[in-house]
Amino acid sequence: MSFLRGSENYVWCTTSVLGKGATGAVFQGVNKNNGEPVAVKTFNQLSHMRPHDVQMREFEVLKKVKHENIVKLLAIEEEQEGRGKVIVMELCTGGSLFNILDDPENTYGLQENEFLLVLEHLTAGMKHLRDNNLVHRDLKPGNIMKYINEDGTTTYKLTDFGAARELQEEEQFVSLYGTEEYLHPDMYERAVLRKPVGKSFGATVDLWSIGVTLYHVATGQLPFRPYGGRRNKETMFYITTKKASGVIAGTQTTENGPIDWARDLPSHCQLSVGLRKLVTPLLAGLLEVDPHRIWTFDRFFSEVQVTTSTTPVHVFHVNKAASIKVFLKPDEKYEHLQTYICEQTSVVAESQILLYRDKLMLSVVDDNTLGSEYPETSAEEPLLLFNKNNNNVSMAPEPDIPKFPVFPNIVSVENDASQAKTACSVGHVIKRRVEAVCAASVLCGLCVSRWGALLGARLARVAARADALHAHAHLTHTAARALDLAAHAAAARTAANNNTQGSGGLGTESWSSMAALVAGEAGSLRTAAAALVARHAAPALRAEFDAAAHHAPCPSGLRLHVQAKTLVDRLRDSWQHLVRDRATRSLTYNDEQFHVLERITVAETGRRARALLQKASPLARARADAIADWYKVAQTVYLQTQILDKDVSSAELKLLTLAARIQDAEHTLRERLSDAHHQQNTSKVEPGAEKTKEAGVRAQSTNGARCGVQPGVGAPRATPAVSPGVGARGAGVRALLAAHDELAGALKGNSALLTKLNNLTHSLAP
């Protein structure tokens, strides 16, 4: 008997079965002309018994739809032996989503990235169907195929349009199609329970099927599970119709027992808490029995668009040594990020310190940066979350270690394959947990280095500011002493001219004493900054962690995650061996001996996997304890740096205020000296000497211009001629001018100080 069958351009082998259904089967075939592998769908006698228009419907639908998320139609041809038409489609080598979920690795649902891919591609394919007024009517994981592109990326595609038909938005249908676990309750009542219910159905029945499918993809389980499965049909109908609004799952664990209702995804689900918050309302909207409450297609498409366009932000919470993930919508901002983080960590926004690499997050983005513009993060390079008000580090309690199944003494090829599959599922759980603790240990070390780099940079900046403050305070003190000297000389000159005692109205304020106080404070701050840098510079701070972690080696450094993968691969090999034994049904004596050895291998590998997790977890906790000791010191240094930074800022303001007052006092003194000199010269001028004086003034102005003197802060002003006889006053003024020019030159490089100095000059005059 030949297993080969063909059409004009294609040939296929009936032993290469890709899938079977009620009306036909799909085989792997090949194009006779170019050798391209294809999928060929043939139809059985039951299919040919349907009305002709129903038989032609699938061909018409496939010709109408063309979309990357729908399996591509290559040809419709007649089989050579007259068995009817066949549908030739592109071959999806990744298999069906049902087979993917049946793999032990996905016992508890797909991983997050793959789930989002399914959600995006399923929605895109369904939108194309609705844009063409088509309803699928048999949506389920078995009708979603995984296509692996030439570049290695994955595309999920809808297939099997045997139940599809054209249906307008408000139009109804009465025919029954679909798979019972995924059927809308109204269709289930008629198709499965065979009740004569006079109801018609709309396109929204696909929405219910999408909801059940997505729950299955997210958790690895069906949402509504009566005890006994399909045989308990009345309970199944009760669960789906009597559930409250917002309930997304109902499970009966004992015969005639109560129903356990759930509004959230189960804890074993592999989706992050952040994504669950987005997916759960979506499932609740799809799994509504009330036709007035169930979402419309437009709302479903809109919500999925929002979910798939979010920016995932990976965050490592240092206080719990745990990774979390939040999702920012495109128009959300920093305050939303803080809120989402607070929801998962209980760290309020005011206490959050977020590091992106070795910088504060707010130095990379600002409060108004949109979520779509946030920098990319990953599980290996997350944001680091520190709590400024809490320096305790404690890992969350570990859930119980899953137990491996125990093989019975009697060899059973059927039962042994099932037990081995369960062992593989447990092995994958252990592998993921070992990988998680290894990743957490690596990130603990990353926190130390990143936090150390941040502290080192902040300490260096504060120390540099303290040094600059000290230098400026010294110059200000020098200028203040010169001003005091000049003021006393001017007071003595004025008193001598007027034959009186006193200061000539310049006041008795001692500028040098005030400047000495500021200089002393600047010196103390400089010393404190230098001591802080010496004690807690990056290498010193890191050394404290390294010393604490010396007795707690990193699990990742011991490559425990690699060992876990090796053990799981070994479990999978044994499982596949037992599956092949099940397919043969009866074993020879030698085959049975090898079968028993594989059972022993599964049991021993499972024991080693559990021991590996028991080794990794304590090491990770010891690592967390080490970072706890380091964190207490690091946070203290951080707070000390903040306080020192504030003290330096306060001292800078004091210095600027004092400098402005000294400058104002200097201007006042110059004006008084100029006036006194002018009065003295006027009293000595002869009536005929006016022209000579005027010429002298012009000459002095010309000489000043030639010297290039320009107005401005700190620029030397024209100084009246000083009589050679007044040595003390001349020396004081010269010292004052020299000190003032030196101070101005020092301040000139700091534009911020000069700006404040100019502003304070006019507002803080003595």
C-alpha cells in the first residue's frame, strides 16, 4: 500500500501527519517544482457530506484573507485520484500552540515575552478577520501555529478556517462549531448539552474563545475546570454561566465539591506582577457571559494595542534582593513609574532612589519624559531601587521546593511516560528558581559597584566644591583685612583733617572677623569632605562588601544555573525515551531493562536537581546578608554626603553674601576718599589754575583709557591721586585693590557665583 498521494504540483505522505480534525487531516508535503516543504489539508467523507456551499466556504475565506498572522494559502488543487480538493498552505515548522503548551517547559504557561508575542499576533490576525467581516468560530491553541522566519524570529498565525464564515457586526448565526472547552456558554448549551435553546449567536463568540485561549496560554491550564473534565458537562455549564462578573477562573477539585472562583491569575503563572495587572482586566472583559458586559472587538483591539505598546521597565529592589517589572504606557511619566514601583514594593515615591547604570534616574530623564522615550532596561541591566529610609535587606521567603513524582514498583509504559513528563515540569520549575537566585546574586554585586560609583562621583564633586569654597573664603578674608586697614586709615585721615575723633561715618564693623568665621567654616567643611573621601571612596566601600561576601560565594560564579540546565536536559532525554517506549506498547526484555534504567535516571536526576536548589538558595541569602551589612554603611555615607553638600551650599551663600557686602563697603570707602581728596584740592586751587586742573583731568582720563580699564564686577576703578605724605592710607588702599582684584579673578571662573554676587551686591548693602 502506497502512502504517497499527490496533486498536480504537490506530493505528500500520509504518514507525515501534522494534525487531524473532524473533517480532515493535515500532512507535510513538498512542492514538486522547487522542493519547498508545505502543509496539505485533505478532507474525509464526513466533510464531503456537508452542503456544497459549506464545503466551499473555507476555500473562499482563505482566498479573501491575506495577512502575516494568518497562514498563507499557496494553492487549491484537485487530488490526482479524484478524492476531491486539497488546500496547500505554508508549513509552520514550530507546530501548534497547543503542542507548545503541552511541552513540560510550559506546564505553567508561556514565558512573558512569548505570551506578549501570542497576544499581539493573535489580535492582529483577528483584527484582519473582523475588517473583512469574518468570524472564525473555532479559536483555540490548536488553531494557532508557530512560524519560524528565516531570521530566526517567530510569527504566530491563525489557521483552520473550516468553521469560518462571513458575518457582519450585528448579524447572527445559528449553526454550531467549535471545541467545547473554548465555546461560549450559549453555544455550549446547544452544542454540548443538546438543549433546544432558541438562541442565535454573534461575532462576539470569538471574544469568549480568545479569552479562554489567552488564559490557557498564560497559565498552562483552562480557566473553567469541573472535576472529571469533559464528562462533567453540567458542572462545566454551571461554572461558566453562574460565575460573577470579573471572575476569570473556576475550578472544582472534588466530585460534587464547591467551586473555587478566582479573579486573578494563579501564583504559578510565569507572567510578572506588572503584566498581570494589565492582562487580568483584559481577560475579565472577554470572559463575560452577559452580552451587555462583554467587550466589543473595538475595545479589545484598543486595550491590546495599549498593552503591547507599553515600555517594560526592569527594576531590582535592593531591600528585597528581588527583580520586578513595571509597564509604562506611552504617555505616562515619572510619577506613574514611581506609583507602579510603590504598588509592588511598598516603597513610597519620596523614599525611592532609582539608579540607571551609575547615574540617578532623574539625571537621565526628567519628570515630564514620556514612557515611550525611556531608556531601555533588561533583566541583566535593570534600574536599581534603593530606599533612602530603610537599609534592611531581606529576601522573600522561598516557596516550598516542588516534589518529583515517585515511580511505582510495577513497570507501566503508559504511566511511566506521564510520570517522566511531570518530572520534567518540576525540573523546569527548579531550573527557573535556580536561575532567579543566581541572577539576584549577580545584581547584588552590581548594586555595590553602581552605588559605589555614584557615591564616589558625588563625594568627588562635594570635595571639589569644598576646596573651591575654602580658596574663595581665604581670598575674601584677605580682602576683608585690607578693607579694614583702609577704613581705619581713612578714618584717621578724616579725623586729622577735621581735628575730630571718630571713624568718619564708615562704621565700626570688622569685616576681617566676619570673613574669618566664614573661612573657618569653609576649612572645617574641606577637612570633613577630605576625611569622607579618604574613608569611603569607591574602592574602600567595595572592599567592605567583598570582605562580608567572602564566605558567601555567588551562585552564578559557581555556575549553578548551568548545572540546572544540564540536569533538565537530562530529564527531557529520559522523558523522550519513555515516550518512545509508550508508542511501541510492548517491550522486549532488553528494551524493558533500558526502560527501567531510564526510570532510575529520572529519579536520580530529580534528586540532584532538588539538592542543587537547596544549595543555591542559602548562598543567595548569605549574599543578601552581605549586601545588608554593606548597605547600612553605604546609606550612612550617602546621607553624610547629602548633609555635607547642603552645608557647603549654605557656606557658599554666606560667602557670597559677605563678598557682596565687602564689595559694597569698598565702593563706599572709595567714594568717601574721592570726595575728601576733591575737597582738599579745591581748597588749595588758585583762581587762575582752573585751566591747568581741567587739562590734568583730561590727561588722567586719557591715561585710564589707554590702560584698558573696563567697568564691571571686580574691575579696578579710577583711584584718586594719593598724596605721598599719607603712607598708611595709600598702603591700605593698594592692599585693598590688590586683594579685591585677586578675589575677582578667582571668582571669575565660576559664573554661578558671579551671578549670585551681582544680585546680592544691590540687595545686601550694609
